[in-house]
Amino acid sequence: MNIGLSHKYNNFDFLRFLFAVFVVISHSYALSGDNEVGEGVNWLSKGQMSFSSIGLSGFFVISGFFIFQSLQRSENLLDYLKNRFLRLFPALFVVLLVSLLLSPLVYNGDTPFLENLQVYTYLPNNLSLYLFQSGIKGIFDANPYHSINGSLWTIRYEFSLYLALVLLFYIKGNKVITQTLLGLALTILLITYNFFLERFAGSSILGMQGYHILNLGTFFVCGSFLASIEFKKYNSKWILYVSMILLLVSIYYHFYSEVKHILLTIIVMSVGFMPLPFFSDFGRIGDMSYGIYIYSFPIQQTLVYFFKLHTYDLMLYSVFISIGFGYLSWDLIEKKALSFKKKIIHKH
């Protein structure tokens, strides 16, 4: 969901697009009322992974890698924070506003729409990130899943990780210390996730669940660590092949969870930097991934509400419609917002 290097040199625009589509595919099962076990990846891996888990993991890996690089390039913290704000909030505000304006069309609440307090809290709560409000009572209540936009829950985790990286700003000129601290943080996260997950999984901080903090945070930090050691210099086909073989072995012998943060991160970044002409040119049409991600859920809910679509019909129609909205979001909102990144905020 975030900006990478120029599309001429890598495949990250395509990977982000693919990961966004993966999330839409997974949501098609839950939102149509189907059993997600029927999903191909979930079934093949015996419940160890799903399209959505791959998509979210990939998003956080790529985000960790390139947000770290963004921090390194930023002249000051205000510049860094402004760029992060421009990437997330303008498009988020628009999707929330559009959803709110169109919601009377699908409202079936007992209380009149304009007298429903949740109508007025929906936009500010979700813009705050940490007061996440998934829906409004009376909207999609008859759907299998009662939420307007359940996808937005991950944005607070991503934004929190942006803020966590701020701790490295004042030592960014010292590669050794930066790499050491990121390596130490990654080690602590991996140990905690693999050996103490049950102790922290049920806890929460600012509404964020311990499991997701550890899981998504480890992918993000792993991506940042690879950026700090300039992974691209060491990347090779052999690293990719070995990592893929080990990943398949881990799935077969059912220890994927213990190694996924390392292996999946290496695979995502290796594929991202491979010289693949067609996929490297994919970004010429823009980065649609964030728009696909934030619009697909309400699109799917609306399709289920009006047409009662089954899983594969919902999947087919929602993928194409979401891609269209993703492109419009990029072209009309995100690209214009990101043009302000060029204006550096100077301290006085």
C-alpha cells in the first residue's frame, strides 16, 4: 500500500496490486457467508495460511522496507511525518466520506438515519485510527458480516509502525548502530512471537491486539532490517530458490508459523527486485493497491446486500470493480496528495 522505488527497476507495484487482490479474494468467502477453509491456499496449507494473510504480510514487508528508506531520506521528522500522512489520510478520508454519504441507500435501522449517533462518529472515529469503528447499526445488519469497512483495522497498525521508526531518525547516519538496533528488535519480536505468543496475544494497546502487533510488526521490522543492510546488493536467484524450498517444507511439516517472518520477507523482497520487464512496467498505470484495499470491502458488502452473490460471483465482480475504484482513488486522490511530498518542511 505504500510507495516504492521507480517501477522501471522493480516489481513492487505489481506485488502490492497482487496482495490487494489476495485480500479481496479471501474476503469473498467471509462476506458471502462461505467457509474460508474452502479457500485454495487455506486448504492446501491445512489452515496455516490464506490469501489475505499472504497479502497483509506482503504489504507490511514492503512497507517496512520502503518506509525505512523514506526515513533515511527525510531531512527532518516533520518531512517524514508529512509524507506518511499524505500517503494514508487523504484517501482514507475520501473512502469514509463516500461510504457515509451513500450509506442511507442501504440503511435499515430502527432509528432514523440522522438520529443514529454512530452516523456522526463513523468518520472521526476512523480518521483517528485508534477509535476504529467498523460499521453503523442498521447498515448491512442482514449481511453475513455486519461491517461497512472491516479492512480499515490494519491502518492503525501500519501508522503505529511508522511512528515507531521515528526512534531511529537521530541515528540514521550511523549504519552499524541502526542495523544493530533493528536486528535486536527483530530478534526480540521473533522470540516473543514464537515462544511467548499466548502470553501477549490477548492483550491490547490503544485498541490494537497483541497478536497483530507481534505478527504484522515482525514483518514490518524484518522488511526494515533488510533495507538497512541494503538487501538488494545481496539478492540472488539462489536466495529466492532456497527460501521458497524451505517455505514449502515448513508448510508440509507444519512449522510455517515459526519461520514465515524470515522466509516470506526474503521471498517478497527477492521477487520484488528480480528483473521482470512486464511486471516492472506495471506501475506505469499507478499504484492502485491502497485504493483496492480500502474500497473493496464496502463494494463487496454492497454487492451482497443488493444481489446476494455467492462466493465466486462475489469474487469475480468485486475484484474488477475494486480495481476500477483503486485506479480512481490513485488518479484523483492519492497521486495529487503525494505531489505535496516534494515540498520539504524546514525547521525554524
